[in-house]
Amino acid sequence: MASAARPIPPPLPAVQRYFEVSLYLLVATGVLAIVSTGKLDLFSTLIPPIALAYKGWRIHRGRGPELSPRVATWLVLAYFLFFPLDLWVLSRGLSDGAPNPPLYAALLSAIHLMIFATLIRLYSARSNHDYAFLAVLAVASMLASAILTVETGFLVALAIFLVLSVSTFVALEMRRSAAGAVAPPMEAHSPMAQQLIRALGITSILVAASVLAAGVVIFFLIPRFTTGYLSALNLQPSLMTGFSDNVTLGEIGEIKKNTAVVLRIRVDGNPAQAQDVHWRGIVLTNFDGTRWFTPAQDNIVLMPSYEGNYWLGASGLPRGNFYQLHYTVLMEPIATDAIFLAPRTQIVSGKFGEEVSRLNAPPRRGYLLLDKTGSLFNSVHNNTKIRYEGTAHLPMIPPAELRKASSEYPDAIRDTYLQLPALDPRIPALADKITAGAQNEYDKAANIEAYLIAHYAYTLDLSGPRAQDPLANFLFVRRSGHCEYFASAMVVMLRAEGIPARYITGFLPGEYNDVGGDYIVRESDAHAWVEAYFPGYGWMTFDPTPPGNDLHDGLFKRIALYWDWFQFTWAEWVVNYDFSHQLTLGQNLQKSSRSWSERARDIYRQKKEAAMRYLLGLDRRIEASSLSLPSVLVFLVLLLLFLRGRTMIRYGIARWRLRARRGGNLTASLAALEYTEMLRLLEQRGWKKSPSQTPLEFMSTIPVADLSAPISQLTELYQSARFGNHPAPIEQMSSLLRSIRDSLRSRKSSPR
């Protein structure tokens, strides 16, 4: 016997259907906003999207709740038994490396519980109470994602969430109000239902846009502070790599480039001034044959001035041998304490340590650490976005001057920057060969730089057997490598020639974004180069690494530049928005308003003067022309005809017809014309007929005896000809009108 077919559920009413879809999208947006932060474990990242996708398919098919209230309640209670394990073991393991592991573990475990409860409630919701609680969980999910991330993707999720929130709560109220109504429910997919859904969607978008606009205004106007309760959480950042404070040669394998943004740099004035700037991070002084490092040393503690500036020292260059560069850096969280600066930076200002290390703790005043090589370090680690400014004196010394530099070096420079381990004898011999024709230290350095660029290839693929001497293997066997090998080779050969040199790690200038007006420095721009010392001029930059073959072009690259500009703007004016930004915004608005008002006044003045010149010139031309007066008269006549032409023509025709027909009987039109003329004459003397008065009523209001008789007779003739179709002689009505005119002229004053 065939099994019984599964009963098909009846279709849902339009409001209920719209509400379920809107609520599902609201919950999905909140949960996916948490997942997209990248702060959850793999299991918590994969399971919620799968559960949401399955539930969405069920809602599309019109299926009801999958779990009963009893089962849902027991599942949530069972999770509370699992919660301590998550708090003390699973989430605690994920929080290793965070500045505050217990707090971060507690937050992660609470988020796990919230996501689990949200999904369970989504699969079991039946009543208005369940739906309202589910909406509250969705709001809590958005708040949790706001704690975990400040990226621009959150702004997109928030805008979508606002629209869905308005839509969901409006539909929830409509659904609750419709319960027990006498009218039948509106059927889904009907024309009226489609119209309702369209209206709800438009209303939700408009209300959400209004809320966002009001929120933006409030955000930019309320007083801003640099620290707050949530900033004290100091959650685990996504620390970027690609930069190291020590370098080991001889690693095998293939280096993978990472396109994550590390720095965004904005330059005052012409951005081309920074197109060749190498952003220095750490100076490495010692080489043991395979590794570059800087020995431990006592650093100088730099405290900020009252204005928040850190003084790093003078550039040591005479005036005329440098140009000043002022720049602003927005640095992403990065796995190093180094602060990246342009060469010969003198002043740095920024908020490096004004943060709360734990809840209810006072803010610590920031300070920086400066080592003997000029490398600058953050005392509280670069775990969050940092915005700082710098002023540098970039050298522009002609090679002819550097060729005249002395070769007598200070003892401190010689002791530190001429250190060498035991080398393969072929390396000093190669250095002697390259510099054989050079007559000064600068030409020796320039020859070594040019030789490495011309005779060796750049590659990131270092696969193959490990070499005992990686530097000699690079120079005489592989003859290809990446920047670490080129910089190492040049520093070692310069020192072999008696020229103090040092190994620098940092970042290349990056890519200039003409949309946002800033340089984008990525992890793949991590670089190593060389600085050589010239007495009287200091350390000069040399880069012996051949350029790569990376080409960036096309529509998608252009879109990426626009997106990066949006991210920079978000970080600058939302994430790092504080009181100083408010002052800058207020000053810019004041300057802009003053500029606009002055421009408007200038335009008005120019237009006024131009109009006066035109009118004066036109007046002179009119006076000099013999046709000007007739032309003006013709123009006035035409204008009069245009404005009152029809009325005048009708009146003229009527008067002509009246004059032409001296004999015969009155017609209705002629009687109306004569009656209108009488009303005009009486109005001039103060008797005006009201629109609500009949001719007979108006006639009775004339108190003058010598006028009442002719007015009464003319009114009777008018009504007889107009409404009674009784013929009367034309001459009789004209005679009465003349009598009325003569009587009015004979009166010396208007009646009161």
C-alpha cells in the first residue's frame, strides 16, 4: 500500500511571510557580522553559515520550526554545562598571545554561547515572545562584532542591519496587531501584498538612512575622548607579519607575498616627494655569517613635550642639502614594536601609549624608545592601529659633494659598522674587483650597488639544498635571491673595503593611490637595503636589489584603489576620530564657509558690475539711435496688446457694435455691456456691487434720489433683455446711461 502523502502546509499570510523573511535576514546579518571579523575559531566560523543557509532554504520552501520549545530549552541548558569547558580550555587556548587572555577568553566563550542560543531560537521560534527575543539576540550579535572589529566591512553590515531592523520591528508590530482581526488575512503574492511589501521596504530604507544621517551628525559633533571602556578590552589584534627585527640567510623554500596593508602614508604638499622614500624600521649592525642582528643595548627613553611631540635629534645636514617632508602614517597592528619613519626624521607626534591596559586602570602616558642606531620603538607594542606624524629632512646631496667626503671615520662608527665574521675569500676579492677603478668612497659604494643590480637576478624562490655559506652561495652559485641577500652582500663588501655600512629593514614606498591621495604600503613591500656612512653628511641610502616585475593595471585594480581610499577614510575619520579631528573638521568647515561666502560675494559683485556696464552701454546706444523712441513705443503697444489684448479687443468690438446700431432693439450682449459700464461709473463714486448681490438688490442700495430712477430703469431693461428676452430700444438704454454719467459728473463729492 502506498504511503500517505505528506500534507502540504497552507500558505502563510503576506505579513507573516514578510516578517519571517525579514527576521531571518536580520539574524543572519548579525551572526555573519561576527563570523566575518575573523576572530573566531574554525568550527565557529564554518557551522553558523551552514546552519543559516539550511534555515534559509527551509523558509524559502515555507517549512515551519524544526525544533519544539522543549527540545530548544534543553539544548540551551545543556550548553551551560559545556560553557565552563569552553571558558577555561577551548577559548582560553584561542586567547594565547592576547594582552588580556582571561578577558578575551570570557568574551569568546560568551560569543559562542550567544551564537548557539541564536541558532537554536531561530530553529524553534513560534510565538511573538520568541521572535522578539530572537531580534534582541541579533542586536547583541552586532554589538559583539563591533567589539571585535573596526574595519570598514562592519559599516556595510551595520547599514544593512539598520534597514532590516526597521523592517522587522514594523512587521512584528503589524503581525501582532493583526492577531484576532475580523478582516481576512492578506494573501501572499497578491497585488495588495506586493504593494504592502514594497511600501515596507521603501519605508525601512528611508528610516534607516535617516537614522544613519542623524548618527553621523551626532558622531561628528559630540565631544570625543581617546580612551573609553571598550578600549580597555584591548582584544587580540590580527598582527601582520612580513617584517622582522632580525634576518637569517640560508632559509629554503618560496616566499609568498602578502597583500595586506601595513601602512597608509599621506604627504603634505607634492606626493612625488615621497615616491622614493624607504620607510626605515630597524637597523641591524652585526653579521655572524648567516644572521643579521643588533646586540642588546640600553635605549634612550623619549617623553613627549607638552604639545605631544617627540624630538629625535637634528638631521646634521647643512641648509640647502635637504628638503623637508611632513607626513602622516596610519599603521596597522604589526608584529614588531618598531615605528616606521622616513630617513632623518626629526620630530614625531602621535598617541603611542595613551591606552588602558586593564579595566579601571588609569591611562598610561606614552613614551618611545630610541636606540643608538636611531631606530624608534613603541614602549607598549603596536597591537592597535596607530596614527602618527613626522617631519624629516630628506637629503638631496649631489654626488660631486659626496665624492669629496673624508674617509676618516669616528671611532664609534668604525667599531660598530666595520664588524665582519670570517668570510669566504672570494667575497673580498670580488669587492676589490668591483671597486678597482673608484677614487673615492662614494664611487666604491655606487659601483657595488650598480654591479649587484646588473649581474644578479631577483627571485623569491629559494628552494634547493641548504648552503653552508649562504652569502657566498648567492654571489657565486645561485646568483639570484631576494632583498636580504642583495643588502647583505653590499654591506659585507662595503665593510670589506673599509666603508662603514649597516643593514636596514623596513618597507618600500608602496603604491600611490591618487584617489585617496596616500601611499599604500603592503606586507609584500617589506624590504632590506643599505646605508653607508659619509663624514659630514651622515648615513646615505643605497638599494642594490633589482626592481621586481609586478605590474598593476586594469579595472579591478582601480576598484581596489577606491576601496582602499574608503578604508583609509574610515580609519582616519571614524576609528581614530578624536577631539583633534573635531578641531580640524571645524577649522575646515569655517574656512570652507568663509571661502564660499567670499566667492559668492565676488560673483555677485562681478555680475552686478557687468549688468551696469551693459545697461549703460544700452542706454548710450538708444540715445544715439533715431529709431529708439519709435521702437520703444511699438514695444509698449505690443506689450499692452499681449497683456490686455483680448479684453480690449472684445470691449472695442462691443462698443463699436453699440455705436453702429443706433436703431433697433437690445441684444443680451449689448445690454450686459451697458450695465457693466454703469457699474464701473458707480464704483468710481463709491458704490460697488458685491458678487453675491442681484441687480435688484444692488439697485436698492443707491440712496441718491436723482440717480435711483435712471439706475432702476436701466437695471430693468438689462434684466429684461438679458433674462426675459423682451426687446427694448437701444437708444433708450444709451440715454439712461448718459443721464447717469451726467448726474455723477454734476456731483461734487462721492457719497459716504
